[in-house]
Amino acid sequence: MSQRMIFQCTYGKENPERATLPFVAANVAATAGMEATVVCTVEAVWLGTKGGADGVASKGSTPLADLMAEFRANEGKVWLCGACTKPRGITEADLAPGVTIVGAATIIEAIANGAIPIAFA
């Protein structure tokens, strides 16, 4: 079994640099053969919706929509916090391909089973 890492993303379109960085790091992990998951919370949950990452670009970085597509192609997972999607009215029907809404128990279980959590503040 490969090393598992969970990268937290809390920012959305309002801060492209902070929205992009967790996906950059997670994609590096995924291309290195690690099991990588990005957990989007708070405003970042919008990034996992259809078209939600469109137009998000940090100066000098790959546009987020392209980076997310590459990450998923590298077998990376994108999870949206269920407690964050619910008040925003985001449902399964709104999700981009390869994105999943999960509860806190799923995240806690992954960490309890050895996943390394990495937060970008």
C-alpha cells in the first residue's frame, strides 16, 4: 500500500493562489505514486462543482481547472465536505466529474488509518 495524504483546501475563487496550492502539492504526491486526496471545505467546496474551478488561476500557475483534471487523471481524489456543501445547496447533481461529497466520518477514518493530513492556511 502506498502512502496516503490528505490535503485540505479552504479557499475558492476569492483567493486563487490559496485555492490552487493544495492541488499543486496533491498532484505532486499523486504523480509520485502516493494516494492523494484533496478535501475542500468552506468556500473551496464550490471548486468541486461543474465549472466551479473555471477562471481560477494564480499568476504563474496552471489554471485550476486544468490542474484538477490532471490531478484526477493521476488518480487523485477530490472530496467536498458534506457539512459545507449542505448550507450552500450543493448536491451530487452539481458535482464535477470525479468529485465526491463526504462526511466528517470518512475524513476522520482515513486519518485514523494512517493518512497524513496537510493543511494550507
